[in-house]
Amino acid sequence: MCSSAVPPLSTVPVDASTAQRSPPLPLTVPANTTPPALTAGTARGKAALLAGIKYAEGRGAVEFEATDSASAKALYVYRLLVHDKLIAPMPEDQVGEKTVRHRLATWYMHQLPKGHPLRE
């Protein structure tokens, strides 16, 4: 056993009020962290998904359940629109949630009249 010149660590009693502190606050707290373009894109995506669901249910092709996920609904609507030849199909290796949502949003934007708030 080797002796060292470093003194042993001393234990300091811990007060319960200081032991569980909240995490430190960031240096700056931004007032609005969501850029306007992202907010508009989210609104377009939601509107496109709702329009696609309405199209699919109105066509009588499907009746979505409340437990169906949004990504499953979006994929079904995408495949239905491709089947009906309303949108061009993507290569299968590119079919993903993000690209499907983008394709639905593009389809929906073409359905809207000029001057619609979501087109701007």
C-alpha cells in the first residue's frame, strides 16, 4: 500500500433543500422558438392529411379508426392517391414518413384556389 500526500476527501453534510435543485436556466430564453415557415408548414401538413383522409373516406376506400396513427393514415392516403393516379409514385426506397407528408402537402396545395392563406 502506497501512502500519498493527498488528504482524504471529507464528507460535507448535504441539506435536503440544496440537494434537489432544478436545472440551471439557459443564458437566454428565446421568446418564440418556432420559425414562421415551420408553423406554416405544420399547418399545411395537418390540412393536407385531413383533406386526404376526407378524400379516402369519401371515396369509400377506407374508414379510419381513432387508434390509427397519423403516419399510417398518411401512408394509406399516399398509396391511394398513387393508385388513383392523382400523384406520381416515388421509388419505394424513398417512401418514408417525411417524404409522404411532403408529397401530400404538395398535392393539397395544388387543390387549393389561388389566394388561399395556406398557399402563401
